[in-house]
Amino acid sequence: MTGQPVTDDAHAMRLALAEARAAAAAGEVPVGAVVVKNGRVIASGRNAPIAGHDPTAHAEIAALRAAAENLSNYRLGGCTLYVTLEPCAMCAGAILHARLGRVVYGAPDPKTGAAGSVVDLFADPRLNHGTQVEGGLLAEEGTALLQDFFKPRRVNASPLRDDALRTPEGRFAGLPGYPWAPRYVSDLPALAGLRMHYLDEGPRDAPRTWLCLHGHPGWSYLYRHMIPVFLAAGDRVVAPDLIGFGKSDKPKKESAHGFSWHRQVLLELIERLDLQRVHLVVQDWGGTLGLTLPMNAPERHAGLLVMNTLLATGDAPLPPGFLAWREMGAQKPEFDIARLAARGNPRMTAAERAAYSAPFPDPGHRAAIRAFPKIVPEHLDDDGAALSRTAREFWRHHWRGRSFMAIGMQDPVLGWPVMDKLRADIRGCPEPMRVEQGGHFVPEHGCGIAEQAARHLTPPPPQGRDL
């Protein structure tokens, strides 16, 4: 764009609008700017505070920096800045310091505008430079961009509690293999105002609903290879992020997390979405929690796909592999999530590895990761142990659905010995599928698993009766 001739103000503003659209595509608030001198563009900029972790990375600042570098001068006399939204106080100050001759903006900003909407720094006679300001050029287009950007966010918005964090949306921009629209719920009683993210794809009256529950330290991204298989079969897929993981809110304190509370949230989500003909898909903590759900409403559940997990009942020792993992987590709480996820699947791309880490930009967002190994029930009276023992009896004696088990054979934590024992506790569970190269995150090999599970868990057609 630099060097492009500009015919008039409207032409320059349209170039700024193009920058705003590019910002929106990157998950940033859609504001764009260009700087023009002697009828040519000498610099452009777009909003990028999220991507750059930089509160000063507004479109105007980016454009001013680029223009100053282009001219080898921090004074920008004789230049005009075109920006799609009224400058804030920070940007207005930078414009005045740059001795810019003229500013033309599009949409007014009634919340932070510093060119007359909230304050008017440009009109303050105490400042030693005056910049000519004109507003309202192509304001409708700039306003529409902002409205289109914020509309889905307002639909899914809820206030963030003081005791929780919310991962910036820009961390999830462009995730490979994860194209699905986010959905949020915050008014479940157990959530107490926390916002929970979930995917909900496919027809609501589908013959099957696959409820995919992730483990630790994953999130719904874990199931990106399996979801398309289920959708192609005409089924519905619901994949929530547990509180503390993925796009869900993240309590700041480890003590916020407990077995019974997370289970209650899942039970309320199932009720809220009125899930029927549920085929439970579980791995790791998804099973430790999820295997306790069907006994509360057996009529809703029809199938089970179980992978590398356990029921922690408190009356049997936890597996040695898990105890070693828990000790490692205690010693190195800031372990590399991306590296861990890729260990069992070396074919994973760098972008896929990064996606596993995306929800956790800093230690403050990792309270659940630190907490979950500690709250696996170990003793008879631990939270969740009695529920897990009751669930074991349900699976042994009362389960009437169909089951399919897949085991990542390279998993040192919840591998074959743990899963073979669990299989004995699931009524009618057939010989498992052995994923020889699969590790703990066995859904990374999920396409083949999903295809076999979908075939196996399809109930046989009703037999006709001889007349």
C-alpha cells in the first residue's frame, strides 16, 4: 500500500477501512489507519493489541511509527492521518506530538473518543500544537465493521468475575482444524456466573449425540479429528471445555476446583441442552468425571466411547504411571503443554502443538492445570470417590448401552493395564481397539477411532416378526 496515490479523502478512508477489515480477520477490534503526504500513502496500520500483547498497538500508533520511519523524522508535518474510528486520548497525544497537520476520522467513539466525543484534546488552547480535525467520513462503514465484530461477542458475553481470568480471543485465531463457532453459557446454577465454552454442531434431532469430554491439560481441540467423522454420519456433537480449560473462564485459585463441582456443571449442561441419545466420548479427566454422569439419567445415554482414562474410586491404589505424572506436575507446574501433547503424536504440526497451549498464556491461567492432578480421588473419603464407586456399580450391573474402547498403547500413565481393568468394570464392553502408536492423547489418532466407534455403536435394525 505504501506509495499508492490517493485521489481524495474518501479514497484514503477506504484504504483505512481495508486495514480495519484485516484487523477484524485477525481477531482484533476493526480499526485501520493510513498516513498520506503529497497525495501518496506513506504508511498504514491496524489494531493489534491482542497479537502483540501491547496496549499501545492501536492503528494510529502503528501508522505513525511506520510513517516516521519512512520519513526518517518523528515530526510528521504536512501529513494527514485517516483513521476509521475517532482517536482515543493516547493516540490523540501521539498525533499532537508528531505535529501532524490534519486528522480525518470515520466513526465517532462515544466511550473513549478524544476528538470531541468524550474530551477534545485537539481543541485545548493550552497545548503548543494545533492539528486540524475532521470527523464522520464514511462513518457508516466504520460503524458497521465495529457492530459486525462485536455482535457475536455480545451474544456470548457475560461479565468476568473478579476471581477469574478469560483467555484473550486472539489466542484462538486461526487454529488448524478447528473451524467451529464458539458457544457459551454462564447462567447454569453451578457456574455462579463463570462462562463455559462448548461446541454444538449438527442437527438437534440427530439419531446420536456425541458428548466429547476432554482431559488434562487438553480442551475441546483434542477432538478436532473425530468431530468431522461424527458430523459426516449425520450426528450431533457437543464438546465443552471444562472450567479452567480452553475458552472457558479460568478461576485464579486452585482451590476453586473440585470433583463434585465440575461434575455438577456437566450435569447441568446436559440438562440445559436437553441432550438425548447421548454417546459419551471420554479421555483422561473426561472419563474420571464423565463416567459418573450416566447413572444420574440413564435414559439419556445410549453409547460409550472410552479412551485412556480411569475411575478413581479410592478403594484401590492409583496407577503408578499417574502417581509419577502427578509428582512431575508438582515439581514442574509450568511444564510445556505443547511438547506433552505432541509426545504421543510426532506428526503433529507446530501450529497444532501451539493450539494446545493457546488457552494458557501465563501461569495465572493455569490454576486448573496445577489443581487437577491433586483432586483425583485417592482415598475412600476424597471428594468424588464415593460417586466413582457408585458409578462402577452402575457400569458393572446397570449399563444397557453399547460400548467401544480404544487404547493408546504408548501411554505410560493410563495405558493398557489401567484400561484392561476398566474394561472389566463395563458391562458388555468388547475387545478394545489397540492404537499401537497412540499415546496418552489418543484422540490425536481419532479419525480411525471415530469411524470404528460409529460403526460399532450403531444399534442393529429391529428384527421383523414372523406372522
